[in-house]
Amino acid sequence: MSEIIFLVEESPEGGFEARAASASIYTEADTLAELRTMVRDAVACHFESGAGPKLIRLHFVREEILAA
């Protein structure tokens, strides 16, 4: 695997949630800096040494509602 993509959303309780699109990996954090660390740690824990992706991509998903 060369790359893994995480979908990042703001949590309703505050902070951020990250969910991998192609693996069962989920993590959360209070700040973006902390989230980056938590995502790296979660990926390292999920894959065996040397079997993990070379690149971790964070895709920020944001929903906005506009009144008509």
C-alpha cells in the first residue's frame, strides 16, 4: 500500500475526527496538530512494521448549510 486517505471532520463535541477510507482506522483529537500525531500513531499500530503506507493523506470534509 502506497497511500492511505483519512476523511477528517470537525466533531460535534469539539475537536476533530479522522476515519480511514480504506481501512478500519479511527482516531480523534482536540487540535489539528494533535490529530496529525494521532493519525500517524493509529496507522503505525494498524499495520505491521514495513507494511504500512508510505503516504498519509488527510482529506478535510466540511459541511455548510446556506439558507435559501
